[in-house]
Amino acid sequence: MEPVPGPQDKYELITRNLQVCGVGGVRPGLGSGSVRARFGLGSGSARARLGLGSGSARAQFGLGSGSAWARFGPGSGPVRARLGLGSGSVRARFGLGSGSVGARLRLGSDSARARLGLGSGSARAGFGLGSGSVRARFGPGSGSVPSRFPSGSPGAEPGLAPPAQEVLGQEKLMGILKERELRIYWGTATTGKPHVAYFVPMSKIADFLKAGCEVTILFADLHAYLDNMKAPWELLELRTRYYETVIKAVLESIGVPLEKLKFVRGTDYQLSREYTLDVYRLSSMVTQHDAKKAGAEVVKEVEHPLLSGLLYPSLQALDEEYLKVDAQFGGVDQRKIFTFAEKYLPSLGYAKRIHLMNPMVPGLTGSKMSSSEEDSKIDLLDRKEDVKKKLKKAFCEPGNVENNGVLSFIKHVLFPLKSEFVVLREEKWGGNKTYTAYEALEKDFAEQVVHPGDLKNSVEVALNKLLDPIREKFNSPELKKLTNAAYPDPSKAKPAEKGTKNSEPENVVPSRLDIRVGKVISVEKHPDADSLYVEKIDVGEPEPRTVVSGLVQFVPKEQLQDRLVVLLCNLKPQKMRGVESQGMVLWVGGCCLRPRLVEPLDPPAGCCAGERVYVEGYEGGQPDEELKPKKKVFEKLQADFRVSEDCVAQWKQRNFLTKLGRVSCKSLKGGSIS
């Protein structure tokens, strides 16, 4: 891997696919093809302040096309935009239009209008859909290819704008490159098993090496312990060894030479006298507010935060000085820690560093792919059957390109690594189709030209090709032993000795329950029982579940239709008056003062069907495939389900949560949940 010559070429490679951002504001970023820009120069028809595109125009947050001028740069023609203003029949700030169609959150006519940004010609906004003959999100299209949808159209295939990323300190970066090679580090806390989203930073590390950078990879073992003990102290060494082995396997699988990398463990230097003294010095300057704010998107949120979590940002800031680097690279969720470091390191007499950020890969459930949320991720060592199972459960509604974990995975992982994606399908549905631009795939999916089943099957094939060499490496007895030791199976923990008081034969914890957000699609009276409803509930699976519930006397049918509910999904299916029920809606019963009142639990607004509901502090762990009735796991846990005085669902005073917040009920304070 020969380094590229010249500081300008190195700058462009290091910041490739990045949106360049200064502390005081956003600057135009770099494009693709022949586009090369440091201070906002571009080509094609348009360049936008918050995102560059290709073809006629694309803007991440809503710029127009034709002749255009971006943030401060003069241009020609009638189009002018700072945050998305257009002309002609198209004019918008955040999606408002003129002419015959203008809508904040829907598409227009003629040249397509995007959800949060409008364009013209063949323009497509970063969160919108296509152009010309392109119909709206759920609208019909045309074309000769048979479809499993009502209709569809292949449409045009405009270019893909790079994923939004950031660089803090771009002027300093160019200054260093004019004098010497850049020293940069990427760190990862050794917590849960690494997942497939790790391919994103690994591919960027390859760019850094090609640009001649001196790259250090930090295995932040002490951070893993400080983050609410995500890695227990007795497992810290084993997990660090596991991380080091699996990260090296990922790098090798995409052709990154390991001999050009430096690998460091946090405890190699973070326990030294000098480092410890600097932690104390920094602690005397940092406010509790700033420490909590800095770690808000990284440190695990709990009801009663530990002091260790407040130390986390300070240690990460000091790592920049003790690793003797010029820059730190991480996900955009690290931004608050990066700005924290820029604020406080100078207080110790240390220089500000450059910060580069890549996007976070959404999980299969639509939230961030997280090591602690089992259903959101695919582990690097997951078996092929596990990959198939997780993809089958992934949220992928026909035509829906928002919160679509499968599409997001293609965009953020597969396209950057392979530069193309092949949709595999039978000849009668149009045969295989190769996409060289993500935007074209997204448009076809939005128009229902691409079926969710074909998309999932194609991702499964492409992903297994990436994972096969990693699986093969970990097939050795030594690495199998390491994996099992670093991540012991909780269900195989040694039971308490016989005769020990208060001992339980197994670990009964809330993470064993498969609780999900569901959307009620239909509600009918049970044909043979006047007190029962038979509901069809979408829980993010290919087919809705049939659920029988005894809510007829308490909740009108109209109030259940189309509402979000909380559903326990891993009970053993059982027939209720001849109809098999495949789950249980969780509801709140009134306390002794209001015994006849019943209310279903309400997920936070904005949740999607299939999102996981968990108990605070029990985000990790795999739910049982099916709860065994004789073991009464649910019954034991349900005994401690209550509603707090502020109407929040709790287990032993720990809140029921989704990624969007707390699960609650309307009014039944102190009620029981069943």
C-alpha cells in the first residue's frame, strides 16, 4: 500500500467522504469524481453547504440545482441556497414548496421534492426520493418488469452523496500534512462483541494508511470498566484479547496491512503516576454538567449514574496527549467528547487535537447498531443461520426508506466496501440487478421495484462473504476457548449450592423477556367469546401476529385500532377459545382504589413496530427463544411490575425503555402490569 504523494492529495484522501466542519460553523465538504474542494469548490450543477452530491444535484439538507451557489460562494442563474432555498416552481427551506404541490413531509411533482430538502432536474435530497417520472414514496410507478407490488418503476440512477461525517480542525490538518505525516488514533472500548458496523471505521483506517498516516489502535479496556462496568474487572483481560484478535481479523479481511499499525491497551499507560495525576488535575477543572453532557451519547444511561461514568470523557481527552497523536477518529456519537477535549486540554497546557468522525450505522431495528442491543446487530462471528434469523426479523417495510435497518446497512457498510450492491432475484421478478449508486437502490425500494425479501436475501449473501474469513480464523480450538471465556453464557453459570437459603435454580432477569413495540393492524371480536378481542399486531416480522386479549370490557375497539402497544412475544402460543394467541398485550390494572380501570401500556411517540422494549440496566442479554410455562419466568418477573407515581412502567423501580424513551400509561399511578 504505497502512500499517495503531496499534502493536498493526502488531505483529500484522509477527509474523503467527509463533511468538513469547523468548530465555529460548517464548511463545504469534498465531493466525488472530478470534484476536489477544500474551501467549497465543486463541479456538476450544485454544491450545498451541508452536503455535496453528484449528477445534476443532491443536497443532504435541501439545496437546489441548475446553476447554484452554496454557503458564501457566488454563482449564476436564479438558484440560490444557504439552507435549501430554490426558485422557479421549487422553493423551500425545510421542505415547503410552491406551484401545484408543496408539502413539508411529502414529495412534489415535476422534479422530485425530497422529504427534508427540495431539488430540481434530476436532483434528489439526502432524505428524499427521485425525479422525473419518479413517483412518491408509496405511489405507483411504471415499467415492464413484473412486480410483487401493485406497480413499480426502475427509474433513474443518480449518484450517491457520501455519508455525512465531520472534521474538527481542518486548517491544522492541512498545516501538518505540509510538514510531516499525520499521527492519528482510533479507540474502541472492549465491551460487547464487535459487530459488522466495525467495517466502517476499518475501511477508513485503510485510507489513513494509504495517505501515509501513523495509525494507532487503542483497546480502551479501562474505559470499558468505567462505563457502568460493561466489562467486569475479572473479564477485562480476556475481552481485550478477544477484541485485539477480532479487530485484526477484520482488518486482514479487507486487505489492511497490520505491520503498519500500532496496537495499544489503555491500561498500558492509564495507570501510570503521570496519567493519574492529570486525571486529578482535570477533575479539579471539569464541572459535573460538562462531564455528564460530554458522555451523554457514549456512556450508558442509568437512573443513578456512577462517578466512573463522569470520568470517562476526561480519560478519553487525556488519551490524545499520552498517545502523542495529532488527531482522533471516531463515530459522530463521540462529538461531545471531542469538543470537551478541545475545551479542557488547553487548561492543562496541552494542544487541541484534530477530530474526524464517521456516521453511526443504524441497527436492524432502526436504532443505532449497539453491542448491548442484541436484536439491533449482527456479530462478526454470528453463524450463517444467525445472520438469516436476524435479517428475517429486521424491520424492512415495503417502500419505507426511513428507519430501515437493512437499507442503512447496505448504505453504510456494503457500499463503502464494495462500491456496488447486487439485488438477487428470480427471472420472473426481473432477474438480478447491480447498483453502483446507493441512491438508485433507495429510489427503487421506495417505489417498490425492489421487494424486502429480495433485499434481505441479497444482504445475507453479501454479508456472509465478508464474514467467512473471520469465522474461519476463529474456528480454531484456542480462539473458541477465548471467545467462551471472554463472553461466558449466563445460562451456564454455576447454580447455587443445594440448601443455600434464598437460592434460585436459574437467573431470572428481565432481559429474558422478548418485549417489543407492536402496532395494532386490525381488531375484531372473538367469534366464540364476547369478552375477547382477536387482534392482528405488527411486531416487525414478515407477517403480523394473532393475539387474543381480554380488553373488550375496558377498551373500545376504536381506541385499539392502529395504536402502538407493548407486546410480550416469547410466550408459548396457546389457543384461547379456539384461536391461537401468539403473544400478550401488556396492560395496567388499577390499584385497589380504581380496580375496574384498565389501560394498555404506551410506547414513546415515534416508535416503530418491532422495536425492543427493555428494562433499564438490562439492555444486554438474549431473550429466551420461548418461555417454558413450567419455569414461570414471566410470572416471577411480573410480580415486581408496577407503574410509578409519574405513570412510568417499572420493574423493581427500573424503568421500561425503548431507544426513544420511557414506556408509560395514561393515568393509572401505582397500578400493576400484566
